[in-house]
Amino acid sequence: MGETTNRAADFWSGLALAALGTYIVLEARQWEYLGPEGPGAGFFPLWYGIAMVALSLALVASSALRKPGGGGIDWRNAGRSAAAWLAFAASVAACKLVGFAVSFALLTFFIVAVLYRRPLAVAATVAVAVAAGFQVVFAMALGVSLPSGVLGF
Amino acid sequence: MNATVRALVLATIAAAAPAVHAQGFKPTRPIEMVVHTGPGGGNDVLARAIAAMIEKEKLAPVRMQVVNKPGGNGNVFVAYVAEKRGDPHTLGLFTGNMITNMLISTEVKVTLRDLTPIARLVLEPAVIAVKADAPYKTLADFIDDAKKRPGQLKQSGGSITSRDNVVRQLLMRSTGAQWAFISFPGGGERIAALLGGHVNMMVIEPEEAGEHIRAGNMRVLAQVSERRLHGFPNVPTLKEAGFDVPVVPQVRGVVAPPGIPKENVQYWEELFRKLTRTASWQKYLAENQFEDGYLTSAELAAFFDGFSDRMREILGAAGIKTVR
Amino acid sequence: MEILSSLAQGFAVALAPANLLWCFVGVLLGTVIGIMPGLGPPATIAMLLPLTFQMTPAAAMIMLAGIYYGAKYGGSTTSILLNVPGESASVVTCLDGYQMARKGRAGAALGIAAIASFVAGTVGVLGLMLVAPPLARFALAFSSPEYFGLMTLGLALVVLLAGRSVIKALLAALVGLWIASMGTDLFSATSRFTFGQMELLAGIDFIVVAIGVFAIGEVLANIALREGTQLLPVPKGLRNLLPTWQDLKDCRFAFLNGSVVGFLVGVLPGGGSTIASFLSYGLEKAVSRRRGQFGTGVIEGVAAPEGANNSETGGALVPLLTLGIPGSGTTAILLAALVLWGFKPGPLFIPENPTLFWGLVASMYLGNAMLLVLNLPLVPAFAQVLRLPVYVLYPLIFGVSMVGVYSVSGSPFDLALLAAFGLLGYLMRKLDYPTAPLILALALGAGLERALRQSLMMSGGNLAILVERPIAAVMLSLALVVLLIPLVGRLNAWRLRALEPDGG
């Protein structure tokens, strides 16, 4: 009974983490390792950076040595996730411009209409209802401040 | 001109003078008082107290509301107020730490010096405390012991740029003694370290120390202030105890966004000048064991300069890199 | 006994109609606001503090205690239903609570959270009442070397949370340590890993990472599935909407575990409910017979941390009310409130204000009971949220996450971080890296490093300080034991396999 994760995933993520670990170690070298009053800022990062490099290289090695096979990663629907993430990121960026209510409504509309292929009327209703609901419950009732943009809300 | 007429003329001029002032700016919207802590933090509590006092004493025609902008070690607060350039209805409460923080970090793009100084309000004194069963009766006892055992004694405090460490650096420099400084992020942990016997001494706000002293767990060796606090009439100040070190205060005050017109600044100055003269303010100071540190706008600007220079020098001597 | 008579007097105060009302209001408001992700007890109490200015100190303290409990319970609702941690201490509840919801047992999870909160919260108040002063003195003996031991024990639990690949769990934990060290170093004022961004000078908020990795990451992973109106199963019938007797039996140890661990961690100045919930979860997993199923929806995995979360409240009040030392962010606000009303919490607080103290203790019992009474009937109602079609639920999760994060700091930068960590959470799921170790290491990392450096400063560089003090030595030994558990399990499996007859 071996590992069933994909070896390519382990290989590349291991390399990425090894790179991160190396970066951490290089940065840590710039700070004080052991000062007169105790360990400096560089002490801890150096050690966990080294551990990161060691473990990730071990991961790379173990994945390279493993026989090919085992379940692959299902990248088929990754496009949907990517689209969803891009929409989320765009919504976050738009908050400063048009305010939370509008950008959140747009995000909801995108998810319902594009990702889940619901009729435009349904998408629009859900988007407006949800955004308005948030505005009422949080901004007005609870007094929580939401990002507001040029439209004033 | 006889005495009565002269008196009348003087009275008229005196009455007219504030009217001339009042021709300038008057707030028409609620004032935003921005603070760099979350709710319940030091400046937040002070801001709410100020807002309450202004309302009670009817010093302004509008309300003041507190806006919290925590994060980035106070830098989010500074950036936020700076963004409100020219806005006549925004104010912010600063602490002296913001000057120190800007000296050591390169990431900070907008600093407290970019804002308009309005008034300095309070000085926070501190006391030097040890556990009640410690063998030190005076600060000199502690210093002597530190000289005999360099590096063995320990002080608990905040970050290395905090006032706790500044006091330590100044004392160590002036006496040649040496003791270690251990940082704890929370006040509770610092006190616990002292009461648990894990450190020997700490610099603590008089307010916080009060109850522990009353319960007999702590003893105060000296006070870090210019004059003796009324809560500690029998404790010598640093100078009185024979240590010629400058009292570096922890300060709080008011700033405003850059680019506001002169009448605006004058209005704020006048508002806070009046505030510090009210009985409520005096009561507040006494209750919290603060010292009145009122400075006008121009004086505050000069204070910032002097404080930066002093901090730069102290940090440098402590081995901390300053970048501006 | 003197304690009983004092308690009776306390109940007389707490049961006064006005105070009872304020207790109820506090619990209700606390729960409602606590449900909002990101808004935990500190923010909730701070928000509602101005309301208390018009009340008598007793009424105000009682209401604040109610808010404290309510907010802690409210945090678990979104954790279980939406995988959005309501506050830092509810992050652990997401691990098994959300999985239970996905299996159609949301009602049981919500119910057990309420019951565990009640049981452990009551134990916490009992502790406050009976052992506060001696325990406070004990807490003072706990300093940096002991903290180091405690944090190491916590991190050793990473190994237990490993799942299939220990290497990947450790790597996730190391990334968590890296994120934890971003910001300005307390001891040397050096900025570490801030990438030139001033918003990073104070480090990254734990809740932003937790919500991003758990909630956003999960939605991104699930959105990939094309099924349209896939609903999460919501079983009908009240019997299935609440915990069963079997569930309660399974949680016997969890109740005890949560109560004790939460209370003790709460007593330590600097120990918080997040650490308490992680430790309790880890302990439960370590001693459980079905340890391998943790993370897939095991009810003890909800009961233990939720209990620890609530009994921590009682524990945190011990140093506050006996020594005047606030142990956590929330108790710091309570301290400020007490000072505002003219009280001075310190060693003389209880002897000088017995009515207030015992009234508070009595109201905490009541608050706990009210929590249960108020929330158990609401469980079926909350569970109905899961009936929403996913194309409404997922935007809801996005929105609630954004509002939650923004309400904590008011910073658009944190929203950008939310998006970034959402992506990280998605990638971790895809690449089969466990997310819990990252979150655990993030929660404990800063404390671990601080404790280590403080200890070495105390001993002047001598590492022996970490093991020579008795409590610290015990902690480190326990950590070692925890690290060995999976090893023993693996050895056993290897041994059993070796004993099998060869070949076919």
C-alpha cells in the first residue's frame, strides 16, 4: 500500500518549496544569528529554512524514485476554479473603486450565470438580493464598515 | 481717558478677539478621530474619553466619532490620515512610538512628520518596580548589584524600541552597569514574569502597578517623571535618586491631515487648548496618573524634531540600525 | 461552607430580573455577532462596551460575560456550516465540524458544540470559583521555558495531524512557521519577510490566513465540480438534527479533555483559546481509538475544541481577577472596562468586591445555561442554511469571508491577502498537502520562537534551562511521546505484516 498521490505534483511542489527554503535561508543569513543578548532575528528562520530545503529535497527524491502510476491530479475542471479565483480577486480589487456592494453583486452574478449556467434573470436576482442583504445586515444593522467606493456605498 | 472707559475699551477688545478667531473655520460634519489601535486599545480609550469630554463641555458644535485603523505598527493609521489630505474634519491621535518606528523601517513611505501637528496632550510617566521580596530598597541598590554581576540581572519589557528599553539604555550608559532585557509582547506577561521571579525589574505604568503595590507584591524604586506623582509621594524621581538621565516621555497627542488651511489648524489648536483647561480633563489626568504635556502646534513640531534626534541617538547606541 | 454561602449571595445578585435580562441580551448579541467570521470575542465585547456605560457595574460585567460566551459559541456556527472559521479558536472546529456537515450531520455537530460548550464552560466557572488563588500562584511559575515546552507539544501534534504523508505535513508546518515570522521582530526591531510592504510590518493576521485557506480554498476546490444544484445532505427529522445518545457517549472523554485543557491553558498569561482548542483536539486524537478518522467528521473532534474554547473563558478570568493580569486580548478589554467603572483588578479585587465577584460567577453559570437553552432549538434552523443551492451558498461564503476579514482590520490589503491565501488553500488541496499543520504552525510559531529566545535570554545562552525546570521537562517529554505515537503505530503495522505468511 503505497502513496497514491501523483509523483509529478510532489516533484514540482517539492522543487518550489526547496526554492522557498533557499530564499528563506539566504534572507536569514542577512540578519543577526546570535546576538549578545540571545538568539537574533536570523536564528529561527535559518533553521526552519534549512529544514524546509532538506524535507522538500527528500520529497523530490522520493517522488522521482517512485514508480510511475497512481492517481493523477484531476486538472480537467481546474479552469472553473481558476475562473472563480480570478473573479474573486477582481472583486477584491474592485472594492476600492466601486464599493463592496457592487463588486460583490458582480461576483455573485458571475458565479451564478457563468459558472453554474443559470438563467440571467435568476443570476441577477440572486446577485442583487445577496448584495443588498449584506448591505442591510452588516452595514446598517450591525454597523460594520464595508469598503465603499466612488458611489458612496 | 479715565479708568472706566479704558476698562470698557479693553473689555470690548477682549470680547472681540475670540469673535475674530471664530470667523475662521467651524466644523459642519461629525469629526473623525482616527486611532491606530483596535477597540479597547490605549489610544482608542483616550479618543473616546476626549470625545465624551468635548461633548460634555460643549466645546464643539458637532460630535466626534472614533475610527479604528489598526495594523502595520501604526503605519496604516498614518497612511490613512495622510490620504485625507485637506480634509478639515479628520483628526488623529498619535503616540511617540510612531516617531521611533519610522526611524527604523524602510517600508514606511508616509510618516508621522508628513501630518500636521496640532497639540501634544499627555505625558505618561512610569515607575521602576521590583518584586516585593527583592533585596533592593533603592534604585542605587539595583544598579550596584548590576555592576557586580554584569548581564545577570534581567528586566522584562516591551519591544526593543519601547520606552522600557530606552530607560534601560540611558541608565546603563550613565552608570556603566549592564543588565539583560527580555521582551514580552503583552503587559500581563511582563508583570507575570516579574511576580514569578523570572526577571528582576521592570518599568511599568503607575496605573498598572498600583494594585500590586497595594497588595504588597511589588515595590517601586524610582519614578521616571519630572515631578513626583501624587500617587507616589515617597518615591524619588530619577534625578532625585541621583541619576542624571533625561526623562524620555511616552507622549500622546493630536495630528491632522496634511494640507489643511491655517484657520483649520487654529480651530483645532483652540479646541484642544480649551479641553486641557477643563475640570473634566484635569480629573481624567489625575485618575490615569498622566502628566499634562500640552504643547501648541508649533511647539509640537519642534518637539517631534528634538524627539527624533534623541531617539536616533539612543537607538544607535543600543545597536539598532536607523534608516532615516 | 463559606463558598456556598457566597455563591448563594452571588445567585441572588445574578437572578435579579434586570441582571438576568442583561445576561440574556449579552448571550444573544454575543452569539449573533460571534457568528460573523473574523469578529471574535475581543471585537464583539469592544463593540458592545459602550452599551454598558449606562448600567450598574454588576449588570455590565454580567452582560459582558454573556457576550464573551455567546461570541465563542457563535464562532463555531460558520465553522461547521460553511468551513469559515468564526474566530481564531473556531479554526479547529472546521476540521471535523465541516466534514460532519458534508455528511449530513450538521445538526449533530452544532448541537454537540453547544453541549460541550455548556459542560466545559461550567467546569471552567467551577475552577474559577474553587481554585482560583492557588492556581494563579501556580501560573506565575509558568514562564518562557515552560511555554516553549507547551508550544513544542502543540507543534508535535502536527505529526498526528499528518494524514498520509508526514513529509508534506511537516513542509506545510514549516510554511506556517515562515508566515508566522513575517513582520517586525519583537526583540531586535528587524523587519523580516515584509517584501517592502508596510502593511506587513505587523505580520499577517491569523484569521485572514485561516479563512483564506479553509473557506476560500474549499470553495475554489468545490466549484470545479460541475454538478448544478448539488445540495449538501440535510437529513429530516429532529432525531437526526441533534446529537444522539451514542454521540454523547462517544464524547465522554472529550468533555473532560476540553474542560481541563481549556481551563488550564486559559489560566496561563499569554495562553489563548486558539492554543487551548488545538491542544485539546490533539489530545483527543492522540487517545482516541479511531484516531485515523479524525479530519473526516468525528464528533469528538468537535466536542473537544469547542469545550476547550469555552472553559478557557473561566480560566482567563483567573489571572485577571486574582492578580489583575490580563491573559488574552479579550481579558485586556475586560480589564479596561473594569478600570473604567472605577475598579482596580488586582490581588485585592476579590476580597474587596465579593458581591461583584460572586455575582459574576453566578451569572457565568447562568450564561452557560442560557447559551444551551438559546442555541439548541436554533440548531435545526441553522442547519437549513445548507439547503441553499450551491450557487447561492458559495457566493455567500465569499461575501461572509470578505466582510469578516475587512471588519477586523479595515484594510483592503487584508482582502488581497485573503485572495492570495485562498489560492494557496486551493493549491494545497490539489497537490494533496494537509492544511491543518500550516494553520497550527502559524498559530504557535510566533509564540514558540518568542519562548525560545526569552528562555535563552533568561539563562544567558544556556540551553539547559529548557529541560531543567520540572514543568518544562514534563511538556517536552510529552511532546516526545506524541512524536513517537505514529512511529509505534507504524512499527506495529510493520510487525503485523512481517508475521503474515509470505506469498499468496
